[in-house]
Amino acid sequence: MVNLRFKGLILALMVILTPIMGFAGEIDTEARLSDENFTSETSRNPSGIVDVPNWRIGDTWNYNGYLDVRDFIASSGVSTNVQTLTGSLVSEVVEIYTQNIGGVSTIVYKVESNGDFDAQNVNLDGQNGDLTVEMDTIEIYRASDLGTISQEATVEIDFCADFLWWCVNVDVAELVVSNEYDPPTEGYDFPLSVGESWNSQYTAYTNFSGTTSVDGLTIPDDIVGSNYTEWDVVSRGFSGVTYSGCEQSYNITTSNSNGEETGYKWYCPAIKNNIKSSATQSLGFSLVSSLTSYTPASASTSLNVDLEYQLSPLDMQLDATVTVTNSVGSPVANQDVEFRYEIEEDYRAFTTDANGQFTVDFNSGNSQDGSNGGTEHGSHGVIAWIDGASPLVGTSTLITDQNTHPVDLIADAAGVTVERTRNNRTVTLNPAIGFNAVPNDLLTFSVPVINRGILTSPSTNLKVTGPDGFTETTYVPSLYSLQEQRVELNWVVPAGQQIGNAGLVFVVDEAEEITNDGNRSNNMGTFSLYIGRLPIANLSINSPIQTFETASLNGLNSVDPDGGILDCVFEIESTTGNMQLIEDDDCIHEVTWDDDGEYLVRLTITDGESDTDTIEKTVDVLNRPPEIIVEASEYSIPVLSSVTFEVTHREDVDTNNPIAPVDISWQAACEEGSTVSSRCTVSPASEGDYTIQVIAMDDDGETVTEEVTVEVTNIAPSNLGAEVWLSGTRLTPDSRGVYTINEGDEIEIRGWAEDSPNDISNLIHLWKPDAENHPEIQSESIGQYSSIQHVYTTSEMHLATLSVTDDDGVSSEPLIIAIDVINIAPSIDPISNPLPVAEDDEISITASVWDTIGDAENLVNCFDTEPDVDTNENGNTDDDCNIEGTKFVGSWPDAQNVPSSIIFHTMDDDGETASVEIPIIVNNIKPDAHAMVNNQNPTIGDSVVLSANLTIDSIFDMENMIYVWDLDVTKDSDGNGNPSDDEDYVGKWFVWKTDTSGTISIKLTASDESLSDSMVITMNIEEAPFSFAEAITSPIGLVLIILILAGGGGFFYVKSRNPNDLIEAPPYAKGRRKVSMDDAFDNPEFDPFNKKTGNKQNKERKETKFEETKDLSKTEEVFDEINQNAIQSDELDKQYEETRSTERVDEEVLSELLEDSESSKEEE
């Protein structure tokens, strides 16, 4: 069930969050503006009129803020650590349109905002979680003066409760709050000026709706109420938020009908909105928001309204000039614009001229606005309005006044601002803080002169007389209507300045040279501030104290040297570390702490001038020790009997742990197994008095010790015990109390008895290690402990006995120790799994077995290398003895025919066995493909040898290897779409006659049973030159060649011969030259009938053949190195040799033919 106080907190959050953007009308609170003290440096220039801003669709303001709920929590009774909800808010102008307000057509802005606030890791009445608040708002503002017409907010509150390691989200409520104001509230009264104030009486209509998932949490009822709010422009200066153009912002403070300050806002003309705002609700919530960024909307058109007079008497005719310009400042002609003076319902349509302007003559009227303040009758917006898809507004404020003058220079005392610098901290003073100072303060006065006349005033001067009598006269330039000029001067308060008021007097146009100044009564102004002294805080505390003892915090000795009443605020540190804020009228406060420690107390005193002083002290709170009472169950017991001690009462009045306020620690071994419980049972082992101690400790570490004593009497020997040890290890009996050993084990049986200390060293121990089978075997010793050693050689149950007698002849009952002697099965030491090996690699396994000494020599050890085969045909496949012994060495040639494991087993002479399965992994190795060709640069038509002889794999796989040749990886000979996987030839090597020219890539793929490898070699096949050998094989070609040679040679001979030079060549010189057709067709410079050229070509051909022969020789040498893969001469080899022989025969025939042709030519 949700705590009622928690419901109250949630409901209060829902209501209070609605004024974040000014909601819910009046905010009944007391704002502590004195805390808003900021160090600043400001530029002070003559002030123009701060008039109503013109917003555009798309103008956006981003704010960060926090909701301070500390004061509310302190008064709500809710136990929580929530102090602030932090978040952000984004506001944007989304629409500009007309709306009927009170029967008057009114231009309005629609502003939408979205805000998110949260507090993480909070605790609400014991429930941890995260509190989240999301708010969407819609606000309608009057464009003429930014008066608020209506607001609507949708507030959604979620609480994510921690549950174990998860967060369980609870949709607490969704609340919709709408407000309408009649008349609209005027949070600004443009033009703004320091010292101005105004107020408004209005009716607020507040409607609530929404849903909630929390039982008992209801939506508030609708509210209609009359409200009164007053606004004061109290200062001008730095707001505390740094933003370009906002060094001089206007502090507008809000008050309620009781005169209580309810908040403030700093308006910055540069951003056309508030740069900072703060409001405090009467429940105790404080909301502070600060601007982080401002993004003005871009626009291609500007709209300005210039009034002939910004200040006007009632019912006066005056002109307004409207100017429309584009983005570069050029006039926009023929633009339709509507002139609107809404207070008088004056609406007229105009079109701009060539200068982008039009002028309107209108009457100021005599209507008042919705607020009251100052001497003015009313302030009204004069609007120029361009409707359409991108509406645009231009506005200027017209002030109507019943008492106006041509010139009215005012020395405005209400507008004086003062900045006080103290200890490098600068504060802008205002009525909320108070205009006061102390010696050595630096005061900067800003004195305004305002022209409240209709016409521009002539230039003049301002005479200022300071608090210490100094005088300064400053030039005042011409001021147009309502323009303000400020004069600044600095004053350091002298150290000996008397306590009291210090005055500042300033007079404008003291010589009265301006003849048309219609009201000289306001030409002089006076301003005073109080010069006092800082208060001195004094705090006395009765420290140290104990927990729950009252501490008196006394600040009565604090003094204010300049007199007056002091306000005292105590800040007291609690046991949780939080600081509690206490305001005490009589400056005395009493407090207690329920836990020890050192606690901070801070006293801040504030005098009537808002000056403060703070003092801190630490209170030492001492812990109270715990109290306990201890009792025994009996106060006289036989030795070795048990007695129970109990803490029957324990108390720690200042504990932080009510469940276990005192920790107990018994200074003895308690039989309960714990020394920190309330009871402790012990069995004293000695006669005489037994005293037990118990220590009690509280949560602060404070301890107290209590003792209780009981009498312990003598008894006969008792509590006989025995242990069986084997090889230094104590054996543990089974549930029957029987010890189990192996036959042949040499064991040690140790025994003991208990008695009083005076008897314990004289006890007589009598042992019979095998009382049933061999009662004659006995052993005797004296003392508290005894032992014997014995070996059992038969596997059966044996009984050993121990009897103990004290020096008074009193014996104990015999202690029987049952020992079961059994045979044990052999065991195999763990065998590491052999590493995976490749085919043909050896695997070596060595097993180590263990058994008792008698059985170890007779073990039968075997390896079953075929666990799936019953070799010995006994019906079991895993007990065969393929290899006898403890060592196995073997290998497998084929990875596909390898057992997944082998089994090693052993058996003793009693038939007990043990076995272990050993996994075997034999991996197939990938072949290493290697392709070779005897000639990588053949000529088309040549036969080449392609060989895979150097491919490597295991012996078994080499015998079954598949070799696939793809003779051109760029051609898809099998038509499957992949040109590099064709099976053009299958075999280890073959002869291939080239049938195409160019560079081709040949791919060899070698595959064993599961893996494959590929290699690509490249061949450059050249075009075959023209060959006479081929030509003469054709009858037609032969005839043509003979005719060409004969005719050409004869013709040449006839034309060139000299009959006198004819000499018959000798027989040995006749035609032995051979013509190479490669030279004839490939070398354009080759002359087949030039001997020098022929000899050169023959030489190059021989060198080329020699190099090819060398390459083939190297290949043959590689083949010889790998005997198992060497090329063997077969039919294909013979065919290859025959082909080469045939080529040589054809070349010889062609050579003979050419030689015959040459002979014929010579004969001719």
C-alpha cells in the first residue's frame, strides 16, 4: 500500500510543477532574493527604450533548471533524501494568429514547451528508486504586451522503484492543468525601466483532469479565484547567467496580495525573453531556471513600427510609420500589411509604397490597460501584421498619460541602481536585499535621467552630490521621448563612516536652461542607503555530551554593532550526515543525538540590513557502554559434564541496530559451534572452579566483560576414544563405526581417555588388537594416550578393544574398534590424451597401474586397439588383448580407418579390473600440389609435358591421389559458369600439344579423400612463324615456292649479270644454307639469301635450344631427387620423343629443298 505521505508528495509535485512556465496564477511564497548575489562586470551605456519584443515562429529558448524541495520535505513528514529534481526545458514559438479575447480581435503567440525533471537514487519512506516528471505546456501570449492569456500543462509523473536488481516502473499519474486569466496577466509593462511598478487584479480559472494508478490519489477539483499580483523592476545588471548581450538585464520581482515576494525574473532584451527566473511555492518548493541557449528564427522580411510620439496625451492624433524590409535591409514595396491598434479596435489594411512604407494617422484614445502603476494612464501595443503562411508581427508601445509636457526631465530616484563589492564579491542591491553597506565596501551608483516629455529634450547636465559631500557634474545628451541616460560614480565607504543613512542628491538642468520643461518638481532626486556594521556571530554549546543527552545551542551572545534584531538560523548535522535547517527566533535551540560521533553545528545570523555572519562548531557526542546479565544452568557439575551459560539481558540505549543492539563474544569454545550467540555450553575437563568470560560490544565498538564461575567435581575415567591411522593419515569410520583397510596395510591404533587432571597421567591402557581371533595378543601402557601397530593379513572383519583403569582401580567400559580388511581393485593412473597426429605418424602411450603389494606382481595389462571388434569372442568388444603390456607404439596410414579410441585395461588375481579409454585422433594432411611444364614459352603447335610429380601427401593418399588439370582458367570448358574448375585432363602427367597462342594459366588440383590443393602455372605460347616445311608438304605450295624462287632468281640474274663476269661456282660452294621461316616472317630485317644474317639466326637458335636443354636438365635433376614421384618412361614418353623426331625430319627436308632451290638459281 502506498504511504499516505508519499501520496501527498506526489500530489504536491503535480500541482507545483504547473507554474514552471508561470502557471497557476499567483504563487504564494516568500522568495529569498538575498541569496541571488552574483559577482559581475557590466558595461554601462545610455539606455534606449526596452520595448515589447517581436517574436517569430521558430524562436527557441533552452533552459536548465532545478526544483528544490528541501523545505517542503522538512515540513511534510516524509522520510526521504530527495532534495532537488533537476532537468531541462525547451520553449518554442509555434504559431502566430488572431484570437477573440474579451470580444476583441487580438494577435497572439502560441508557445509550446517540453520539460523533463528527475531525481535518481532517491528514497521515499523506505522505497528506493528514481522519480521522473515530464511536462508539456502550451501558452498563449498577447503580442501587443506579452500578457498571458491562457496556459495548459500536461504533467506525467513516474516512480521507478528498485526491486532487487531491477527497476519496476510505476506510472503514478498524468495530470492536465489549464489556466485562463481574465484579464490577461501582464508580467511585463513595456517599456521597462528600473523603479517602475505595476499590479493587476484578475480572475484565474484553473481546471484539472487526468488519470492516476495510485489508490487514494485523486485529481484536484477545478478552481476559480481572484488574484492580485504586483511586479517591480528593482534593478538592472548582471543576472548571474553569462550570455552574450545579456550583461544588462532587468530584475522584475513579483509580490502577492500580502506584499510577500513570490519570485523574480531577469528579462534580457537581447534574447527577447527571460534569461533567468525563480519562484517559490508556499508548500516549500523552489524552482530556478537559467538560459542555456537562444536560437532566433531566420526571416526574409522585417516589420517595424515607428510612432511619431511614444508618449501621448489622451485622445491625441498621431502618426505611425510602418516599414517593411528584406533580409538585406532593402525596402519591400507592394506588401499588404494590416495596422492594428487593438485597444481601440482600430484595424486597417495598407500596401507599402516604393520605400516599403506607409503612414497611419490614428487617435491614441483614452482606454486603460489591464494593469495599474505609476502616473501613466495606459500602455498599449501598436501592431503591424502580415498574415499568411509565415505571419509576421511588428510592435511598438504607446504610453498614454493625462499629464504630459513637451519636455519633462526626471532625476529618477526610484531607478537608481547600486552595485556593492565586498571581499571581491559584487552584489546588485535591490529593495529585497536592502540598500545598505559597511565601511570599506565599494559602491557603484547608476543614476538615471529620463525624458518623460513628448518632444526630444535639449542637452544639459546632471549634478550629483555624494554621501561625503563630493560633487560631480556630468553631461546629459539630448533625449528623445522616454529615453534614459545613466550616470555612474563610485564611492568607497570610509572606515570611519558613521552608522546611519548616507544620502545621494542629483539635479538635472540645475540652471533651468530648458525652458519647455513642463515639470521641474522632478528635476531633483535623492537616494539614501544605510551604512552599518557587520554582525558578529557567537555560539556556545555544552560539549561533550552523551547520546540522548540534550545539547543547548546558544547564539544569544551574537551582536549587531549597528543595533537591530538578529535572525538566527541553525544548521545541524544529523546522524545520517544531512544538515537540518532550523530558524529560531530566540537564538537558542536544543538538540539530542541518538548515536555517538562528532557533529557540525553552524549558526548564521542576519541583521536588519541583510548582512550576515556565520560561525561553526563541532559537538562531541559520546557513546554509552552496553549492559548485560549472564547466568549458568547449574553451579556444580561432575568433571567433563556440560554446563550452559546464557546472556539473559543485554541493552544498548544508543544503538543503530534495534534487532541486535549488542554483540556477544564468549571467551571459550562453545559446543553450539558459535561464540557469538546468547548461549554457550562447555564441558570442563578439570576438577575445581571453572570460570567463563563473555565480552559484549555495542555498535560503536564499546565493550564490557562479565564472568560466571561453577564448581567441577571428580569422576571415573570416561569418554574413551580411538583413531585408526594409516601411513600418517587418520582413517574415518563409516556410518556403522567400522574402519576399512586393505589387507597387508600396517595400521596404528591410537586411544585415549578423559579424567580429572590429577588422574589423567596415571591411566592404564590395555589393548587387544584382534580380540576375537587372537585374544592372546595384548599391549599395555600408562598415560592419557596410547597406541599400538598391527598388520591384518586376511580380508574379513576384525575387532580391537581398549580398556582404561584409573589409579583408584575404576575401569571404563571396553571400547571396541571394528576394522574391515578388504581386497581392492587395481587402478590406472591418469593417462594424458595423445596429441593429434598425421597419417603414418607414430603414437606412443605408456600406462601406469597400481595395486596392493600382493596383487601388483600378478596384474595382466592389455591394450585393446579395436574396441569395436570382439577379438577374443567372449561377447565383450572392449576387453581384448591386442597388445599386452603397459606401453603402446603404433601408427595408422589412413585417417578414415582410425578408431576413435583404444582401451587399456588391467586385472588382478581376484578378477578385479580397471580400464581407461584413450581417444585417438589421426588427421588427414592436405596434399601439396606442384605443377611443372617442360617449356613455359612454347610456340603454338608445340607439344609440352605437364607433370604433377612433385605433389606431396601421405603414402596411402599418394596412391589414391586424383589430379585434375584445367588447361585455361579463363575459359569455361564445362559450361558451369566457373572457368577455373574445368576437368580438361585427369592424370598425374601428360603431353599436351598447344593449339592457341597468348598467355594462359593452367591450374592443377590435387585431391585426396577429403582435402585438395591447387597450383597455377603460366605459359606464354607464341604464334608459329611461316614454315617452308609445312608449305612443301602441300603439292600446290611446293609448286608455287619453286616457281617464285625460280622466276625471281632468273629475273634478277638476267638483269644484273655481266657476261664477262660469269664464273661457275665450285661444287662444294653450292647451296648448303637453310632458310628459317621464323626469321623470314618474324624479323623484317632478315634476308634469307644473306649468309651473315643466316649464320646469326642459326647461332641464336642454337643458344636458345641450349638454354632450353639446360632447363630440362634442371627439371630432370629435381625429378631424380624425388624417386617416388619421378617420371617413368612409358608409351606417352615414346610418343613425345617421336613427335620431336618428326619435327626434326621435317626441318631437314625443308632445308634440303631450300638448298636445291639455291642451287637451281645459281645454275640459272
